[in-house]
Amino acid sequence: MGTGVATKSFALLCFFFLCGTLPSLQADEHSLYYIYTALSKPVDLPGIHEFTAMGLLDDRQIDYYNSKDKRKIPKQPWMKDKMQEDYWEKGTQSRKSKEQWFNVNVNILMNRMNQNESGVHVLQWRHGCETKQEGGETKFSKGIDEYSYDGENFLSFDDKESQWVAPIVAARPTKEKWDKVPILNQYTKGYLEKECVDWLNKFREYGDEELRNHSPPKVHVFAKKSLNGDKTKLKLTCLATGFYPKDVIMTIRKYRTSMPEKEMESTGVRPNHDETFQLRKSVDIKEDEKAEYDCFVFHRTLKEPIIITWDGKCKDCKEGPFLVIGIVIGALIALAVAAGLGFYLYKTKRIVCQRTENREARVPYTNGTEKSLLPAANGTA
């Protein structure tokens, strides 16, 4: 959907909400991040590799590398179609080099912190940029370049001051060493504010048709017994799933008037296993209430909002307690699976078993290779 059509569609929302309170929607914001993750030793778990690297465009994986296959590969059809073979070859060589650097520096940090080899230690680098639309123009919003070690902040780049920040004592030697190379900091700032933004816009342009045509939300509305102990209440839930990109408007309406946000519970936008997103909102209502409720959802892939009216039925009101127990267990299993398939190991001290092929990343140069803000793989942490 073009920008003009989207703008006109949003202008109609006041009509659909009968001029009620409009739910908040993030501005047209986009991000491109690359994440590298290295373990101090192999872990015998499915999908967990000693070294991984991935690129994420608006939280959707676009490329991937791991220490087993040793190939940078596309994770979106449009990446495979648009990027030349030369891009993947150079990206593979760059990530092999990063893998060596990380292997060396994990050991350096273990020695610096007087750690033995019995445990598993994790070194991770995340960097990239975010943009926002202002008056039809894409502008740099934020740049991130940061390292974590065993789930704790280790080192980060202050884009405004063009210097590294060391939040812990063990990171100070690295900060001092890197700040002594002004050209490195200048390049880091330039990359975050300009080159990264250029690549973000290029990738978004490449994937625009797919994002526009293939990821509208599927919407469901249903009611179950409330779990708050009040037997006279039902929990009415609106679920939108399978949409991409992640920005979406959702509300539960009573007689076509949006209910206050403070009365609704929200899961927030969460990733699905197929790299689309879902959002769930719920509200407690009286079981014997005969009011007309509906679920209102708008997404940029839609020409008009989806409105699903609740049929007045309760899924588990006539069932025994065993069904409720089964539902709770099923929800816990679903949460565990979602956690296992999540993208980020970032800022967690435990290694999560995730089939989604863990963390990755570095950013391409304009010649198709990847930029490295890190010194050569000779042990420089």
C-alpha cells in the first residue's frame, strides 16, 4: 500500500471509532540491526552454534550465518533475488573473519575476568540504526553499537560524543584502546548515521512488495471464563496474528465505541515462529451482559479496518475444570515454544534453545562486504 493510500485510510479511522479515543500507533519507524553471538565452547543443543550472525530488518531476519555451515545465506526471497552472488561470497568471508575475532576475544575476556573454562560464556555485538518518517522524508533516528558479555552491558558507543562508554571496570582497557583511534570512532558514527540508513532504505525498497501484499492480519474474537476469581465475569479477547510489519492498531469496542486502553490487558506485539507478528488484547465483561462487542483492527496492508463482532458465546463456560487446566498448560507450552523460537539471546545470562538460528550480524559495505568496527582478529579486546 502506498503512503498516500495509507494516509487516507488513517484519516477514516475517526469515523470508524465514532470519534472515540484512538489507540496509540507508533510513527512510521524502521530499523536495521546486525547481531553476532559467540560462545566460549560448543553446546550440545539443537539450533545453538558456537558462532552465529544475523541481519534483522524491522525485526525480520534477512540473512544468517553459523559456525557449522560457514555460509552467509539469505532468509528472505527478495534478498536472494536482489543481492548478487558476489554479495554473499564477500559476506561469507567477512563473517568467517568475525568468527575468528570473536573466538579470540571470548578467551581474552575470560582471562581478564579470571573465569575458568567449566562454564559457557557469551560475547555478543549488536549494531545498526533506526529511522523515522518526517514530512515524507526518511531521517536518522538512533544508532546502536554495543557489546554484551554474559548478558551484561559491556561496552557501547555514544553516537553524540563519538566515544565508547565502559559501564564496568573490565571494559575500560577496551574503551581506552579504541578511543585512541579517532578515525575508528569517526567511521563508526558515519556508518550509523549514513551508511546504515542507506542500506536500510535499500532493503526496505527491495522487500516492499512482499511486505505490502503478503502479511495482513488474521483476526479472532472469543470469550472464556475470567481467571480473576469472579465467576460472574468473562474475559473477552481480540487476537490479531500473521501480520507484518509490526505496527498495528487494535481495540475492543462496545456499541462501536472504543473501550479505554486502561481497561484492556495487552500482550504487546510479539513475534510468531514464521517471522510475522501477533497482538492480543483482553477485557473483563459481565457474563450476562448483552452488549454488542467487536474487535477493531487496522494495518497498513488493509484498505479498510477489519471489524469482527463477538458472537456472544463463551468457549469454556459449560465445561469442567479439566478443560481450564488444559488451557493453562497449553498456554504455558505455547509460551515456552515462543521463547525458544525468539530472535534474541541479547541481555540474557542463560542460553535459550531456539530453532530460529540464534543471533547474527554485521552490516554490508557498499561493495557487498560487511563493515567491521572491530580491530583485526588478533586478540584486541
